[in-house]
Amino acid sequence: MAGGEQKKGGGEQKKAGGGGKKKEVKKETGLGLSFTKDENFGEWYSEVVVNGEMIEYYDISGCYILRPWAMSIWENMQTFFDAEIKKMKVKNCYFPLFVSPGVLQKEKDHIEGFAPEVAWVTKSGESDLEVPIAIRPTSETVMYPYYSKWIRGHRDLPLKLNQWCNVVRWEFSNPTPFIRSREFLWQEGHTAFATKEEADTEVLQILELYRRIYEEFLAIPVTKGRKSELEKFAGGLYTTSVEAFIPNTGRGIQGATSHCLGQNFAKMFEINFENEKGEKSMVWQNSWAYSTRTIGVMVMVHGDNKGLVLPPKVAALQVIVIPVPYKDADTQGIFDACAATVAILSDAGICAEADLRENYSPGWKYSNWEMKGVPLRIEIGPRDLANNQVRAVRRDNGEKTDISRVFLVEQVRGMLEKIQQNLFDVAKQKRDACIEVVKTWDEFIKALGQKKLILAPWCNEEEVEKDVKARTKGEMGAAKSLCTPFEQPELPEGTKCFASGKPATKWTYWGRSY
Amino acid sequence: MAGGEQKKGGGEQKKAGGGGKKKEVKKETGLGLSFTKDENFGEWYSEVVVNGEMIEYYDISGCYILRPWAMSIWENMQTFFDAEIKKMKVKNCYFPLFVSPGVLQKEKDHIEGFAPEVAWVTKSGESDLEVPIAIRPTSETVMYPYYSKWIRGHRDLPLKLNQWCNVVRWEFSNPTPFIRSREFLWQEGHTAFATKEEADTEVLQILELYRRIYEEFLAIPVTKGRKSELEKFAGGLYTTSVEAFIPNTGRGIQGATSHCLGQNFAKMFEINFENEKGEKSMVWQNSWAYSTRTIGVMVMVHGDNKGLVLPPKVAALQVIVIPVPYKDADTQGIFDACAATVAILSDAGICAEADLRENYSPGWKYSNWEMKGVPLRIEIGPRDLANNQVRAVRRDNGEKTDISRVFLVEQVRGMLEKIQQNLFDVAKQKRDACIEVVKTWDEFIKALGQKKLILAPWCNEEEVEKDVKARTKGEMGAAKSLCTPFEQPELPEGTKCFASGKPATKWTYWGRSY
């Protein structure tokens, strides 16, 4: 499942998105980042996830601690997605972490895709196990023997299960928090249908939920499309994905994948049923997943040189209220106003807290909460108190607004909505500015050098993609197809493939990727 | 953490609660159980969790598939507990599955308790790892090196983290679904405080939540108390637990544990802070956990010879509505009334579904939903339709009531509450009937033979407990202390320990256990 996710690109990103080398960058004192997003993206990223208190580096390479600040974002997305799939009658379950080798190796293409990354348990206590046992890299082979058992007749269909769990892929490429880690959290949905039509429909329903997670929650524009044969899920029929783009590194990133597995696994695992006519049929299957990678994409897209920038819809804390006492002004009154402001916002369902710590200056607090990416800061000083107002400062653009306390809730709610929208708009603008339409190999190479997201007419042949990869190999990593977008620009009759010169069949996005 | 949970009793329960030997007992056709709860409890349990569609046996011994019917119960408890600990300012996080050997072995008593059960990853793909890596059996040693890093001053305290995750304990004793499995799901809370008083207080706050999970949600009476030195968590200061009892097997079962770790781990992992006076101090720590074992206890306590019996507060489905058509009666009208009933109940927040399958008889459906333990069945036949009523049948006691459709919601809600209460009352009555107060060794041995939950005056000496274990060893397993209940009956001056004859200090529960 999610074949490409957290999977491809061995060694490609040492300079672009790394972080494995630079451990424990958190500073003991002071605030601010030592690297800028534009000048040293990789170090900036490592630093911002640590200083923003999302991640702590762990003493096993490629494993990371998800701190509460990251976990709450994961939980917010989970609340949305879990409710949506339950509406679709998907049920949650939990299958074991361990897979026996015989089952793991049953689907040949599938295991070829995952074998090099599988972690094996061979000992318990001081004893060797009789047979080594694998840790799931994904759960197709864990689950499908039981689908074969549970599905007998057409009334057992559709079968729609999902699990929220951890998976392990022991990769040796440069690990990056959220983006590429040896253990990660995800949901994996596994469904079986009587007909291909039902499976096809669900693939797109789920993909739409993934689009919503990225666009509505994380405020990140994504492109829905289909992966090439070379990039599809190992063992599946076809893979759809939502693809994001990181302008700073000029790399595409697979956001989440929804696969139609066709009947390949059904054949291997003998998942048959008696249809309404009493004939033996084989099921059609899908699998789909999104992972904690989503959080990394969010950091990369929105973060800035002051730290994280969290979209209000996923932020654990939407508003931080900071008292700004001044000399002999009414300090107690200011503190009380802060507490009252939090109470009013909380009652209205807005997540707000006051930072009333007395041993830090207001300036230090501003920087601290900017580092953590809280969408809106409210300052209350003597003048605000006198005027029965508060000052609101947006994290996304620094804009300052005085708000009458009479209209507090409406105004804050409105500002949070604006921030959410603005984050998306700015991200889309930046992403769109990177899109380059090319028609020839020379244009392609030039655009690739300029870190563009390349849209090119393609003949859709696997050999040609292999050839593109071979011809673009280098320090920065090879280019590959990202997806063939469902929304296709017009392809004039006679358009040639940018790489092979053969007739083009579709417009496809190309670029380097995570 | 939860040292005794899912841990003790090697080989003790082959006859009492087993299930490892009997795999795949689910029948292909027909309903009903082949074993009775009274005559063959172990086989009955295995069969009921499989036929009730909670568990599927997995091809790796000691690992089980949690099917949606079990998972939804887990989620219902999770929703309650997660909200409660968030009120206590506990935050969720996620630490890695893997532990490096050096860290794992840092706390000596702790690792001695867990070492024999630790699963080791030694290979990835075809390559041997440089150093074998352990899979967490619990996360004290995973987390605390970072607590040491994050906690510097008194303002960093308290630190309260929790994670929902899987853990692995590779046991060789007879595995039992939910009750003893090699991988299980749980929450583990890990908190650090400046003072012992705060830690002590939290231990009991959490224990009260565990009591509520058992008593209010699972309708299972539990006893709050303190574990003996021999039974406490490996490496901790003291362990509190909620203890349940299975009358059929006469075994106690540790329901969940809340440990005060004292400063033992703080010492090993150097978790220090500067207190308000600027002096270096060491933190006081707690850890606490409950696991999917809860579901197994529920099945054991409430299940009967018709299958599962689910308490309404945790059941995914509270009401099943079944049409009972009859010859030339108005079948469509009956089906419509069923659908309308579901709609009305659902709107009122009651989880209801109709079983409108046409290829099964009402009788078959009754048995099917009884097997799955749905708390309330509603039948609608021609007479009900004519009288604008429905017939409600309680799963717990079979009681039938005709309900006017005018008062449907109120009546159903009332019945669900009664079922919840009745399940608890009956379970408590059965549990209480097993309690035997003993004062001498002879009485103790007799009561043990009668599968009693034994309350005895004890001198509270570790050597005496070891001696009791040695003297009661046998096919059924040794007796041990279950807990010293917080609610103590009066202990008259001069009362002697039942086992040693020395002065008794407390009343303590004893028995065989899971």
C-alpha cells in the first residue's frame, strides 16, 4: 500500500530535505533559527521541527519521537478522516504487527517492492525463533488470507476495513522526520467488492478525502492523478494519488495514495465468492493510506524563518493570548483580561490559551509562539485595556488588527478562517508559479534545472520513463513522473512526447521527488 | 508498566482460560456454541470470541486479529478515557516501537522483569543489523532518556504524556485472546512531578478512571487496591490496580494498573530539575496502563451459553431491529416500521440497525444477534404493526416487553440503562458470592479448592507470599496475593496472618489469577 509513499528516492535528497546528519539541533537558550528556509532548506527543516517541538530525534536512526504538538495535528486529521470513512461504512479493526514469511512472500511483485526494507524478528529473550517473523511494512499480506476466509457469498461484500497503526520500513536512504522514517503512523484501508465499478468508485471517493485533508485541513494545494506503471503500488492494478510540491527544493511529494489492486491479490490469496447467479467469482480490491508524512509536507510548505506556521483547522492551539504589562499600568487588570479572553474564546469552541508566565518577556513569548506556529496571537496591554480592545497579530502575514472585545468571537473566528484561506492561496500561488509546461527534451532539462514542476506531453510508455530516469541521474537524483493529472489541459492532435518523440497520450507532471 | 498485566502465570491456565490449542473453532454453518460456560470454560471462551466475531485466530501463535466488533468496544472506551486524561492536562504523543539494548537494560529490576519476553529485530531485508534492536514491551526506557532532556526546571513540571500504541511481549505461556497475547493494544501514561504528593494523587485519579471503565462501561465490579512487593511493577515504588474476578474459573484478573515509580527511574535516567529554591532535585514519576485485556474480562464475566453479552455503554450496536413477517400479513408495512424504528432511535443517539436480510429466518437472526451480544432486540410482526407497538427483548435476561411506538425512545433508553445496571448487579452478586473470608491456612486451602476469592489477614511479608506460592503450586497454578484493598474491613487487634501466624497488618485478597 502507498507503494511510493515513504519509499522512493534512495539517497536522492541529501542536500534537499535531509536532517539525518544534524541531530539535536534544539538550542538550550534563545530563540530563532540558525538556518533560513531559502538558504539551507534541509537544515532549516530539521531545526524547525525540533525547535517547534514537533519532533525529538531518537537514538535509533530513522526513528523519531512525535511530541504532543505534532500528535495533536495527527489527531485532528484523524477525527475528520475516521468520521468520513465511517459514513462510507468502513469499519476499524486491528491486525497483528507480525507477518509470517510464507504469507509475506505470496504476491511476488508486492514482496519485490518491499523485501529490502522488511525488518525481521529472529529472537525472543535469549532464544532464537524457529522461523523469523517479519514486521508489517503494509498489511495486504497480513489481512488477505482472512478476507479469503470471511468472504464466501455476494452478501459478504463489500468488505471494508481500516486500521490506524504503525508500520516499519527499514530504509537506508537519508531519513527525514515525518517524510521518510523507518517507523511511521498511518491508516490503511483495505476493501473488497463484487465488481470493478464499485472498486473504481471508491478509489476516487477516498482520493477526494485525501484531497480534503491536504487542501481543507493542511491548506496545501494538491493534484489528483494517476501514477505511471513504474510508480504504481507493487502488485496493484493502478494507483491514484494526491501530489504536493515543495517550491524551495523543487521536489514533488506523494501526499497519499488510493490503489485499485484489481484481482491480483484475490488470485494469490484465493478471495472468491459465489455471485448472485451462483457462479464463483473473484473480488476486486482496493487499498489506501495516508501517513504522518502529511505533517512534514505541512511544515515544508508553510513554515518560515520564524518557525512553524500551523493552519488553524489542524492547530491544537489556535489563539495564544499574551499580556503586555507596562510599568505602573494595571497589571492585574491585564492578566484578568487575558484570562477572560481565553474563557470567551474557549466557550465559542476556539482553542485558546493565555501565556501568563511571569519570568518571560512579552517579546520572548511572541517569538516562542511564532516558532510553534500558533495561527493568531492576541496581545493585551494598558492601552487595549483602556479601550476595551485586544490586538490580534496573524502568524501567516504579521498583520495587526485592533479588535473591540465586544466583537471578539466573531472577529477572531473570521480571522482564523482568513488565515486558513490565505495559507492555501499563498501556497497555491507559489506552487503554480513553479509549474512549467514543456514540450521538448531541452525545455524539460532546463526546467528541471530550475526546480520546476514540469507538465509535459508523454507517450505513457514504461521504457521511456526508465530512460528519462537514466538520462537525468545525478547528484540531485533522477526525474520521474509524478502523476498524470485527472484534469487534463487540451492535448492537440499530433502532440509529441517530450522524451521519446512518439505520439503523446496525456499531459503528465514530472520532476524530482521525495 | 502494568507489570503484572498480561504477564504472570506461566502455564497456569491451560485448563482454565486457554484457547491456544483450539484454533479456528468458528463454524461454517449453524449457530450456537458447542461448549457451555460452566462445563468447559476455556473452550467456551475461545468459541464465543470467534463466533461473536470479535477475534480471528492468526497464523502466528499468540497474535490475534481484532475484528470490528471488538475494535468498536475498544474505541468506545478510548473516547471516554482520552477525554478524561485530556481534562487532566495529559497530552498524547508517540514514541518509537524500537528500543536500543543499552537503554532497555538501564534499569536493572525493570529489565529483569521483561527480558525473557523481549522480541529482537536482528535483520532488515537480507542484512544483519549492526546491533539488535528490541521491540518495546512497555515504554519506560524508551521515553525517560528524553524526559531527562526535556525537564530542566520546576516550570517544566509536571510533564504528563500518554500514548495509544501496540506493545509486544513474547510469552511462551498458553496464549488467550485479549487476556494474554504477544502483541496487544493499550494506552500508557508516563508522568513526572516535582513532589511525591502530586504523584501519589495522580496514581489514584487514574485508578479511579480505570474503575469507571470497568464498572461504568464494562459493568464489571472491581476492587481498588495495592499490589504486594512481589507483584508490583518491576522497577517501580508501588503499584495500584483494579482487580476483577472470573467466578467460573475462580481466578482473579488484574484489570489495569497505576504505578508510582518513585525516583528509581529518575535516578537511572538522570531526570533532574532545578526547584524553586534553585536546588537540584529528582522528579517523582508514575506510569499507568490499561489494555485490550479489558475486552476479554468483559467477555468472560458477561458472556453466556448463547454467546457474547455486551453492556450497552460499550456496544457498537445497542439495538437490533428484526422484522417478523407472517404469511399474508403486510410484509412491506413491517419492513417500513423497522426502518422507521431505526431512524427514530438513531436520531435520539441510540445505535440501532435493522436486519432486513430476506434469506434468513427471524429465528436465525435472533440467534445470530444473541451470539454477537447486542443488548436489546426489537421484533416487529403483524400484531405489533396493528397495535402500533414493538416487542423488545433484553439480551441479558431474555425479558420481553411490548412498547408503544409513541414512547419508543424513552422506553428503549430506559431499558438500555436497566440492562447496563443489571449486568453490573448480577456480576457483582456473583463475584461477592465467591468472596470467602479466611483466617487460617486450612480455611485458605479449602477456599482455594472451592475457587474462592479469598480475603485473609496477612503480615505483608514478601517471604511469606513466596512461601504461599510454593505451598500451593500444582496443576492449577499457585495462589498469590491479588491486592490489598483500599477499603479495609476492621482488623481486630491481635489478628494473625493466615499463612505465617505473625501479626497481620492488613486484609489482602488472595487466589489464583490470570
